[in-house]
Amino acid sequence: MWFLPLTRNEAVEAIKKAYSIAQEHARKIGGRLEVIQPKHIYGDSADKFGYSLQIGRITVNLPPAAVLIVWGFYNADEYLDFVRFIQDGRVFEWFVEPIAYYPERVGVWAEEPLIFRNIIYIDVHTTSTEQRDRVYGWPLGYFISPLQPPQEVRPPKRRREERRQKGGQS
């Protein structure tokens, strides 16, 4: 895996590609496309951390049919060492410390953007020895959510069994 600074043309192309993928997902589910915000990562606890990452493990419960697409990372914390995205046994480890030394403090994932659904775990690691609860870094990408929640799928009714339970004949 490689990060590119925003000053590279390849970075612009990678962001365009991620946006195109996000638009396609939004079209498929009839959804709204937004940039990743604290409410997408923290839910009701978004005000506590804002655009910073809690040190340790963050559990992200995405709503049904929602998609999170990560194309890069912002790091304004020289002690933010790496971030792991974990889903369904797959682990994507990003060493983000060097990004803090880019002038724009943004690194773009050079290959494919990461696409997540359902439950994601984000492990945040710092090299700081101070007692801190957060680091000043943030995943960059898009959050796609359906405009209407998906309909609940109900099993088909079993009419014969219902009649039997009521004492009727079949």
C-alpha cells in the first residue's frame, strides 16, 4: 500500500475514482452521498470527539444498506502512528505517521479505495507516552446512506400451519 501527497497527479486520479465509485453506490441504493463526518463514525457520541479519532478501538455500526468508502487520510498529529480498519476478518493497516509531515497533511491511498458495510472496527495507535484519549487525524472518503431505510424482509406466511393452530381444516 502506498500513500501519495495531494500534490501528485495520481492522488487526484485516485480521489476521482473513489468519488465515481461512491456515486455508483449512491445510485444503486437511491442514496445520499456525503463526506465522512463524526456522526458516521461515532453515531450519538459524535460531539465528544468531533473530527479526531479515539485512541484504541472504535466500533462503527453502519445503518442497513449504508456504505463507507475511504480514499485517504488526514493526519495533524505527529504521534498518530497507524490505523487499522477491520471488517469480516480482513485487516487493512495504514501507517499514517509520515502524512503528518506532508505540507497538506493528507495522504491519498494510491490503489483502490476501501469499501465497508455493516460493522467496522477501527484501531487507532499512537506513539505518544502522554495520557491522551484522542489523536488529530481523520479518514477521508464518502458515506452513502439510503434516503429511505430498506424494507424489512418478512418470511412468507404459512397458511396451512395457521389454520391447524386455529383448529380449522386444510
